[in-house]
Amino acid sequence: MRVEGTGLIDRSSPVGFSFDGHLYQGFAGDTLASALMANGVGMVARSFKYHRPRGVMTAGSEEPNALVTLGLEAGQEPNVRATTQELFEGLMARSQNRWPTLDWDLLALNDLAARFLGAGFYYKTFMWPRAFWERLYEPVIRRAAGLGALSGKPNADKYEKAYAHCDLLVIGAGPAGLMTALTAARAGADVILAEEDTRAGGRLNAESFEVDGARGAVWAAEVTAELAAMGNVRIMTRTTVTGAYDQGTYGALEKLGPQMVARAGAPRECFWRITARRAVLAAGAIERPIAFANNDRPGILMAGAVRAYANRWNVVPGRNIAVFGNNDSAHRTAADLIEAGVHVSALIDARHHATCDLDIPFYPGAEVCNAHGRKALEAITVATTSGTQKIRTDALAISGGWNPSVHLTCHMGARPVWNADLEAFVPVAGAIPGLSVAGACQGDFSTRACLESGIAAGRRAAEDLGLTAPDMAAPMAEDSNYDILPLWSVPGRGRAWLDFQNDVTVKDVQQAVAENFRSVEHMKRYTTQGMAPDQGKNSNIGALAVLADATGRGIPETGTTTFRPPFVPVAIAAMGAGAQGAGFAPQRFTTSHKASIQRGAPMIEAGLWYRPSYFPAPGETHWRQSCDREVAMVRNAVGICDVSTLGKIDIQGPDAGKFLDFVYTNTFSTLKTGRTRYGLMLREDGHVMDDGTTARLGEQHYLMTTTTAAAGQVMRHLEFVHQCLCPQLDVRFISVTEQWAQFAVAGPKSRSLLNGLLDQEIDDTGWPFMACGEVSVGEMQARLFRISFSGEHAYELAVPSRYGDAVFRELVARAEAMNGGPYGMEALNVLRIEKGFITHSEIHGRITAFDIGMARMISAKKDCIGKAAAARPGLVDEDREQLVGLKPIGAVKELTAGAHLFNRDDDAIRVNDQGYITSVAFSPTCGHFLGLAFLKNGRARHGEVVRMHDHLRGSVTLCEVHDPVVFDPEGGRVRG
Amino acid sequence: MVDIIAKTPCEGLLPLTIGTTTVTEVPPSMMTSVAPYKGCEKALSTVLKSTHGIAAPAPGRATGKEGARAIWFGQRMILLMGPVPDAALAQHAALTDQSDAWAVVRLDGAGAAEVLARLTPIDLRDGAFKRGHTARTELQHMMASITRLGSNSYQIMVFRSMAETLVHDLKTAMQSVAARNG
């Protein structure tokens, strides 16, 4: 119901919206909650477990009840708090956790069975039969209990993440936060003022009293305008600081306003990482309810929230409202309601000594002990010293006192301390390095005290930053008493709610104690109190007070659970903004990418790189046809393959050779300039890290090649070795992977192809196997390496990347004129398997040089990384699995990678395992499958027959063990 | 005679203007990494000054101007942009051609820092990242070199192969900033 008043809504701007299909109207400045209240919609949700009717309870992000689903389809967002959702034209909200409708919810039957569904019910009931849990119980429970659901479709909205830096982060823009920001900003600090609400002001927007002679909200707007006009203040509204992390880093979630979200390209939310030298937490306090029977009825709200609705949004939850409290702030609610023209049916104050000047029925020393009405509050029962009395009322405003919002101070492990005067936990000093606390958040509950502590906090922060704050006096403001009498729950029959979001009652906590779950952490887990998305913002202190009472301990002895980030729920889409789909990792494209795509080559990912799998020719319908053709092409003519993705590291310096001798097992200091050598690199634990060729380009100049997969790892390894193990060596290195586009030109016709292209012809004498050097094509200077990964007479031509696209096209055109062409990863793999060359399929991290038959490559003449470790007996044991070649000789002609090997007549069980296959290929050259495998004592078993058993694919066949090198074992072709 | 055509890393991707910010590809120039050998820092700085008129930059700094710039490029590493390195430099430092290894773009316009703040964690405030300051840092998921060239102007470098991702990430951030600023 809307009332008269000058709140912060714009009555000249009506806004249409819908809830559960009904059309309503609110005003600009409304939240969904205030607009629903204005339209008389009291019941907005069903509770988590018992499906009890629920209404709006608070006016902030702590709201436990009024969760709705916004939007449709992929854009649907569940569990949106109606209390913080700005109203906008066309907003479409639906209620949650009800079937078929909010008004008539079949699962409300749960409420009737409540005596069977209390805390611990699941643990005791669904124990057996065990198989029923997954198939029956869990699906049923999941359907019956819960909140909103995701759409199940990929996220369709844009989210954003961003970074910000400041001298001082002020968290919360209420009276304390505003004064903190103003004081520090006037001192010259670079300030970020983060506020969860759409506007600064905090409680000043919700209260009726004045600051400095002006209405609180007006004063707040003036200060905000002053701050905004200063060049060193950044005001971030709609931004909730969600977590405090190491090194002065804070996470914050910004929900952009509806008008902005509607713009093209705009994100919906932004997750900020704010780095601040100092921070002041001025997050205020959250009012706590009082537990009594049926205290969850729609129409029962927090007293401070009722003031906020009346003063800010000019709405009230009924014509006839009762107020129940244990402190002075409840009286303000009654006064504000009278001012708004609402009938106050009763003011019930638990304190016997309380007095009241208002002309309303006043019940000092009384308590509300029951609430009546199911879908809307109809009456309350009040217990006084002289008996009970039923009072008709549409709504009830409750204040059980205030809990400072200590949440962020707990994020690094600190626990808040009990303040007996305030009957509340307050932050402990130094909880978060660099963060101090001001205002209601540290227990300053009057406006005047908040303003003063804000100034003090701003001054302290400025001084810490080496700045001098000007003298400032707090403006005139309300400075009333709090005067709280502890009251957590009113005894009586019926269920009294503590945690509204997870449906936990006083009885549940008492039940936990009865079952000996007496510590606060055990109680929490037994009852699930505080484990809902609101993290028990309303309920934690009440629940532990009830626990303290039930265990006969005091609250400080009972202690409290703490809070973890995030302070409010954060969508994963916001934290991972930009990383959805292809944004998950950068895409690396070679210079030949476009040309390969134009030829229809399917791409496969190799790390971050995209490489062509094969190049389909007209008429080819299966990748094997293309692959077989490409293999034959390389064996008989010439093939072109982009090998730019291999890591290239330029190494220079007087000690370059020494350095390489130390990182490689074999010797490079003796390599002649203009020559290339194959090298093997070990990890410190003696296992193989990587292999590749390294060329000597000059006396003090080498070029190392790594595999594509290990390029980053090897670079990191070299940095580590140089910086930590041998800093005395004068050597410098840098990656040149991206500088050079490199193409393999492989096959018997490779030299003739190159000779048509290069300015100077090459021959066997000038360019023998493993030679390297500079060549030119017109103006283009290039490098040529006579190396081979195919076993053929082959070269790799490296050109500056700018020419990569053109050179690839040129090479392919020339190859095609010679019955050759481009080849992809599939053919490359077949060619190397035929030659028994290893890749990271073989050197997968658990393999030693001994295993791959390269033990003799660990030079005896020098030390190298991994040498000592590689010599350990277990790493050179003859019984280790050793690299072998395999070919199928059984009925099944296909080998599969990953399959395990067994002795011919053994059972295919774990204890009989003899090894496993790492790589397979159909060899068009041999006319059958080939495999590379690790087999126990394999080098001594050439000629033996073993059985391959692929448990995963269900494939079994006999294989003959042979040398890994099948094609041209003498290596005549590569030198030819 | 073969006609081998050169391509720039961002060919076909840039320029791009969204709202008040523009990304353009920096025309390719000679880029050489200069890594001083042991104890050669001072000598290198002197030679750099006498041959190219540029002081060796301290960590986090760039010296020189358009056409001849030296950018701190990591631990004991300088990137010389523009001139062909004088042969005298090679006596004091390892020189490696990097002209083709990096995609180099400029981000210009009001709001350029806002765009970058969506992609890089470094402090971009005027007092912390001034003209002539440079950082090796991350840009979304890529390692990058970012140098402030002017009040609303930044040079951004990532690996050449990542040019498409660079442009995509910049574009996404520019759209966000443009939408926010209406």
C-alpha cells in the first residue's frame, strides 16, 4: 500500500512490470520488493523445505525470503533478491520453489509432515537401501526442496571483470562511509567509495531524522555530490564488496543499472578486483529478528525495513501495523508509521522499564508469542505479565537488535568478539591487514556516532598514507540511546524460525544439542543453519544464542561461526568473465592458418596452437585416405608441413655452450658452427623433460628447438637453471618461436624444390645431413636446417613470420607441381612412428633415457641436470618398461593407443600387466598398423608375441614385438 | 623470381574504433631484444646513447620517442624499437631480431585506461603509470608488454600468433566501456 510522503521514488515516472504473469505498476526508484508491497502482494515466495508462504522481510541484500527468478530462457536468473532488484520497465519476475503455483503449492504438504522433517531427518531416514539414495531419495528431495533453478542453457549474457586501484577503499556509503571518504579525500587521498545500493546514504535514505538541519537523504546527496566533484574520488554504486583477500585486494560485484544493461555491448555485472593501500569497512549493521511461533508469516518484517519502506519508498505492508522490539529503535518505527498516516495497532516492548509518549496501545514488558494467518498475517498473540491477548494486525515490525556487518573482517580467519553492552559481535582489531572499521559496523549505533567514527577512520587512513587531514567536525545528528534487552526467542508451542532461508527453527537447534552436536560448528552442519546463500546474515547470532541457552553456556563461550567470501552470491559468469567458450584461452594461429583453412584442413588444438590435421583432396571422404596419400607423397615426392609451433630459443653468450652442456644430456660445446645436433633434456629427477635439435649459428650463438607441447616448460626450465643453478654463466636467451615461420620440406624431391626457390642452389657437400645456415630468397633472409622428422631427405626452412603466409603458399604450389603437397599432423605422426621417433606420447613424464634406449646419450664426460638421479638403480633396471615397436599379427588388425600388453597366455588382469601402447598408426608404407609401446624388458623381447588388450574399447589382438624403427633403419634416405 | 609478400600480424583485423577509443596496428619496424652480458649494463648504456641517442631504460621504463624507442622488456632485457641496431651493441649484449615476433598495437582515445583496466591488473592511475612507464604483465590471458605513450595512448604488444585474441579481447572491453559511457 502506497502512502503519502516525500521519499526517493519518482511518482511522475510509472514503471510497468509483472510478477507470476500478473501486470503491476510501480515507480522509478522502486525496488521489486517495494513495488510488490505497493500493489498489495504480500506472499512472494515459498520456503526452502516446508514450502511455507513467505513475504518480504528486509530491505537489503540480507533478504532471506523474497528470492525470485528474473527473465526467461538462457537469460533467466534465479534467486534474485527482490529487495535489491531495481524496478525497470518490462521487468518479468517469477516466484520459485512452488508447484503448480505460488498460491496453491502441492509441496506445502511438507509443512504438515514437519514433525518428521526436522534437522537430522535425512541422515537418519535415507540410510538404506543404499542404492535408493542416488536413484530415488535424492531426486525426490531435490525436487521438493530448493530455491530457483538455472535455465540449463549456456549463459547468454555478457559479464565483465575489471581491476581498480586506490589509496583508500571505503566499503559502504552510509553516514560513516561518507564521512570517511570525505575526510580522506580532502586530505588528498585517492578514494574509491563502494556502495551496494543504487545511491549513497545507507540508513540515511531509510530514516526520517535530520543531519545538519536537512533530511538525512538530502544531506547524503549533498555530500555525495561534493565527493563526486572531487577529482580523487570514485563513487561505485551498485557495487558490493564481496571479499577481502591478501595484499589489500578486495573482490567486488557491480550490478549495472537496468538502463545501462539495456545498451548494446553492455555487461550485466562486473566483477572488480580492487587493490587498496588502506580500506575502511563501514558496512553498517543488520537488524535481527526474534524467534516466536510462526514468526515467518508474510507481513512480518524487520522494524528497520518497515521504516525504509515507509520513508524511502512510501509504501507500507498493511493498514494496521504492530511493532515488537527490545530496543529503542523499534519506537522510531512506530513514530514513522504514525507520521506516514498508518494505524499502529500495538507497540510491544520486551523491556519492562520502557516508556512511550506515542498515542498508541503500548505493552511494556510484553512479548509476541504467536502469529496467525497463513498466507498473510491476520493477528498476533501477545504475552504480558497479566496473560495473553490476541491483537488483529496486517503486519508486524520486529527489532531484536542489530548485528554489526562484520563479515569481511572474518575473510582471513579472524573471529569477531562479543560486546556485552551491545549484545552483539563486533570486529576484532587487525582482522584484515590495512583495514579498519567505522560506524555501526563497529557498534556505533547512533547517526552522530557514525559520523564521528567516519571522520576518525578517514583521518587515520590519511595519516597512514602520509597525508594530513583537515580538521572536521561531525554535523548535528540524531544521537539517541540503543538500550537493548537481550531477547532471542519467545518460548511457546509451535515452530519458531531462526534461519528463514534454510527453514531452521529453534527446535532444530535444540534437537542438535539433544543429539550432542553442541559446538557451534556441529550445530551449523547438523541443522544447516547459516548454510543458505544468505550465509545466515539474519540468523547466525540468534541461532547461537539459542544454542548457548540449550547448552547452558554464555554466548562468548559458545563462540560464533565465521563468514567466508562472497558476502553476497556472485555468478561464476562474473568471476570468469571473458573466459567463456573460446575465451577460455588465447588462440594461437600460425602464419599458414588461413591457407590451410582455405584448403579445407580440419584444425586440431596443440596446446594453444591450431594445426591442420590433414588436407583433404577432391574425392576423399575419410581422413585416412588423406593421411595415407600425404604419407606416400612425402615418401615418394615432397611434402610441406608448418612446424612453426615448435619452440625456438635463441641462446647467446660466452658460456652458451657450457650452459647447453649442463641442460642437455649430450655435449653441445663441441658442435661445429653450421651444424645441428639432436639433444635430450632431463628433469632434475632424472626423467626425460623434452627433446629436440639445437643448431650452432655462431661461435657464441645457438638456436634450441623444443617440442610444441613443452616450449613454455623448457623456457621456464632454462630460466630456472640460469637464475638459480648456474648464475655464474654468462649466457642470455629469448624465445624466437614467433619470430620465425618454419616449414618442413620433406621427401626425395625436397632439395630440388628448394633449389628452384633459393637464390643459391644447395648440394650434398655444402648442405649434408644436420647442416644449417643462412639462405636468401630475393630480399628475404632465411635459415635452412637439414633435419628430418620423417626419415626422408628433408629440410626445415625458417623465414621471418611476415613472409610465412606467402612462403607456405609458394612451397605448397611448388610441391604440387612435383606431385607433392601439404601434409598435416596425422601424416606427420605416421611418418615419425614408421621411424620410431618419439613425441610427448612417449616421453610423458615417467620415462627415462634408459627406457627409450638413449641411456648412452647421457654423456659420461660431464655433468648435466638429471644425470645423478637418472643413475639410480630403479631407473636403469632391465625389468623397466622399454620402448618397442609392435605390429598386429592376430585376427584384429588394428592397434589402439592406451591399450595394455600381456604375455600371450596370461589373463588380462592388473598383476599380469607387461606394458602399454603409446602411439599407433596405420602405415601405408608397410601396409599394416604400427605401434610404439613400453614393454617390460622390451629390448630383449624383439620377435616375441604379446597380447594387446584394450579394456576400454574392448579390443584384443596378438602383436609381434620389434625394434621401434621400422622404416629405413640404416638411415640411408635421410642422407641421400 | 618469386614475389614474397609480407603481412603484418594484425592484417585484416585493424583499425577498430568503438566509442571514444581506437586500436590501430603500429607499422612494423625493426625490433631487437638487447640483453646485456655480465657486467656490461653500463657499457651498453653508453653505447646505446652514443649510437642511437637513447638512454638504457630502468626497469618499468621506456626511453626515446617514436621511431627510436627502448622499452624495458623483462629481467636484464631491453627491446629496441625502430633503428637497425648498431653493430657496436653486440659487443656488450646479445641481440636478437624480434621484428616479426610481436603484434604491436596502439590504443588511443578518452577511456583508453578504462578499456585496459578490464584486461590488465596493473595500476594504470596517472600517478602510478605515467607516460614513459612500461610493464610486462598480462592482458586477459596473454602475457603482454604495455607502454604508456601519452595521456590517452598506450602501446600494447602480445605474441604475434595471438593477434586475433588480442583484437577480440580489446574489442570486448571497448564495447563495454562505450556502453557504460553511453
